Amino acid sequence: MRIVCLSDTHDQHDQLQVPDGDLLLHAGDATMSGTAAQIEAFDRWLATLPHRHKVVIAGNHDWGFQRTPARARSLLRHATYLEDDETTVEGLRIWGSPWQPWFYDWAFNLQRGPEIAAKWALIPAGIDVLITHGPPAGLLDRTSRGEDVGCADLLAAVQRTKPRLHVFGHIHEGYGTVERDGTRFVNACNCTERYHPVQPPIVVDL
């Protein structure tokens, strides 16, 4: 299956050249603030893409999915939205979750330690693809200040569940891929640290 990975498009999705594929994954921050109008615009763009399957999670900018979740979900008609749950696409089990360690006063923040670990404990064994907004500790999570800001408890959950693919974003300057212990990690941020949408979608054949 050809999987096209995106994240952190921040209302600039229509400036991207998106390759064709079987499955489109978006790891959050589709919008700048998660208003209804922004979610609707994102959904209209999704409708123009040819991928047979599209799976989306929220990120820390996508406030609508936290403040008015029923309304936000109703506006996303051309993708499957995951929030601490699972879908199966052509035999691939996919789990999605929007949380990240506390980051200023944005959406989907949880404190490091037991609070966020409880969310990662929900990730079941046997999944093939994990989508989270934030990165695991030490993997494509380094900021321009040289700080590794990923989540240690998320890394532990990945080591426990061993997905074949883990897609995330959030740290724009961590864009890229790395493989470790049988899992391919993809930081799919399309926007740079200065919010220029010039980092291309990453394609993975699984």
C-alpha cells in the first residue's frame, strides 16, 4: 500500500503538491486555529484528492476538535477522523491520537507522566500504523534550539506495540524519516518553523 503522509499544513494545504497513493494520512494541525470555516476549507481540499482512503487526527492548533468536537467532526466529511481510536484500511490497523506533552496553552495538551501515559496505554497491540500529533522522545523531535521535546511515554508505547509505521508532526524542524527496531518513523510536517509550506509530503510503501 502506498501511504502519503502529511502534517502541520496550517491552512496552506492547497499550496502542496500531493502525490497519489492508496492512503492519505494527516497527523494534525491542518488549521491555524480550528475554526469551523477552516475545517470546512480543509475538508473541501480533501475532497479534491484522489486517494481511496484518508485518515486525519487533530493537532494543537485544531481547537474545534477539542472545544466543539461533535460540530468539528460533522464538518470533516471526506476523511476518517481518529481520536484515541482505531480504523482498518484494507487490512491495515491504524490508531490515531492528537495529544502531546503540555505546549504553551494550545489544544490537546496533557502533562508529562501519568496523565499523558494513560492516553498511550490505550494504544492496542497489533496495530500496523500509529498516527500521533507529537513525536516520541529522541526521534525527529529536536527543535531549532537543540532541545529534544518528544514524549518518553509515547516512545515506550511504540516499543510496546511495535507498529510498522509511526507518523507524526508538531515539531516542524524535525521533518524527515528514520527507521528503528522495525518501525519507520515519519515527521511529516509540511510547514517549516516559519510556516512556509515547502516540505513535501512523505511517501511510504507498506
